[in-house]
Amino acid sequence: MKISLVVLFILSFTSVSFSQEIIVKSSFENIEYVEDVEWYNDDIYCAGYSFKTKINDGNSSDAYLINYDTTLKAKWTLKISDEHSNIIYAIKRHKDKIYALVTQGKVQPSTQDVKLSLFIINLDGTIESKVAMGRTFSKHSNIAVSGENLIFGHTVSDGISYTSRSKSEIIKYNLDTKKMVKFVSSQYQPKPKKVLVNGSDIYLFGQYIHPDQINIMAYRKGKYSEISLKSKKTEYLLDSHIKDNTLTIMCVFPGVYGDMKKYLKYYYVNLNTKVITSVVIPYEKMGWSDVHFDTYSTGSLSWIIIEDKKTKTLKYALIDQSGKISKTLNYDLNNGNGYWENYIIDNGMLLNANSSSITLYKVEK
């Protein structure tokens, strides 16, 4: 399987490259760091935060949610609170409400005493209510929707010190009944990056794939379980997908001191037999010199940001579950450096939001 997929990739590496033009660009007045963007019909939502606060101690932060129209004209801006530390990590528009995962509390150089809440926000930018989710630590996953359930993952810790032991937790919150179901990992799992929902099944992936540890939390067919991919190195998760009965996990090994053999790797988990296979494709065969970790999932395909080995330019690349790239887009270095990017590529449009601005491009087809 490994040989056949690599050969397939080499034979099909030729992709079509597209350019894009800026339609509109808007600078931020309040946001210094963007955490999430959401595009729902004619509304664009951008969540971020700033350390420029009234307290101004270098640790406090103000969280903002901005609603734009498709010309990037701001309709409203919501400031969450004047508490010590506020950060919106994920947003989701579902029907006539906006849902935001917000941490609030006090952050110090060696401690982080914050709690997680689900904010329910009206379409006019007013806060309807907030639901307490408990103490948390670090960054959270995206928000997924299954029926009337909001599903996401976050980190729980047995203390407020950065050296405290931590685990991951899946939360399923029912919007109708207001009931909450939680699943906690049996041991340490890296801070959650993506929650993947397939019907009633839930999978939570951490930012890293560490050797000799659980790598995936799973709730499938009414039972909770954990999966170890048995990696030999610490790899970085890019994306994950489910097709038929196969769970595909795409990750990279970006190289470390003493080991610069960088590679793209796919894990394939047969959900029926629980057999795990994998394929490794070196960066050299991809024509890459670097890969950034921010991705945009389209379902069974993923947009990633890569650096071309020959030209040293950045590109968005649309890649499938076997390593085949079907399309690339040039990255606009005038609007960011390719790190900490939040972007959506859909319907011939590219929306990119980072610390410098939010920009809308038309993609040449």
C-alpha cells in the first residue's frame, strides 16, 4: 500500500495553479490576534483578542467578535467583557444564533486560572446567555454541530500552573434540553485541535501525535474509546476526515535538530477492524521545503499552506486523502507570513484573516 500510494502521488503531482485578486481588505481596530473566522451566507464573523487592555499588565486580554458583510464592512463589534483575561477560541453560526467558546479568568506568567463558557449570541451582537463549562487550560478545538448538539473539545487540568497535569475533554451540549455530556481522556492528550463528527460518532484530535500515548478520543456507537496511532516521532496534526469506514489522519514531521527528514504522513484507521496502516511521503517528493499548520477542511479534502522548494514561495494547496494535489493558490505575502492564518476557500472566494487584516479575494477559476 505504501509503494502504490507514493507512485500514485508522483504520477499525479501536476496540479493547476491559480492566482487571485483582492476584492476588499479591512484592518482591525481592536484585534491583535485572530482565532477563528466563520462565513454563513452573507455574514462573515471574525473572533480575536488584544492585549491592549485597561489593566495593561501584559497578561490580560480583551476578546472581540466582529460581524462583517461580504464587502467587509463591519455591522457590529462585540467586546465580551472587561474581566482580566478574555479570549474567544472558536465560533459557530447555527440557525439564528452565534455560539462562541470563551475563556475568562486571570492569567499570570506562571499560572492560568480561567474557566470556559459557551456564549450564546444574538444576530444583532448582543449576548443572550452564557453556559459555564468548567475550568480549562490552553486552546480549544473547533465547534461541530450534530442535530441540536454542539460538540467541541478542550483541556482540563488538575491545577492552574503550566506544569500541572492535564487531560482532554469532549463536551456535547444539547441546545434543546440544555444537557451536557462529557468524556475525559484517561491520560494526557495534547491540546485539542479538531473535533470530527460523523453522525452520532465523535473523534477528538490533539495538536500533536506523540509516541506511546493516546492520539484520538473516540465516542462511537454509544461507547467511549481511545486510539493510539503508535507513531515513532512527535508529528503535527494537519487534518482528519472520514470516508466510508476509514478514518484518515493527515500530519507532518517538520524536522527537529539532528533529524531533518521532513515528511507528510497519512494514518488510515479501519473503523470496523481497528487495523491501522500508514503512508509516509518525504517533503522532497512533494516539492516542499516547509509546511505550515493552519488548514481549512472541505470534507474529504484539505487546504494547507506549503513552501515551494524551488521558488521558496508560499502556496495554498488542495490535497486529498492520498497525497494528490489538485489545485494551488498563490499566497499573498503582502497580507501575512503564512503563520497563524485563519482562512476559508469556497465558491471561488478566499477569505483570510490574520493579525494584520481581514482580506477577501476572488479566486481565478
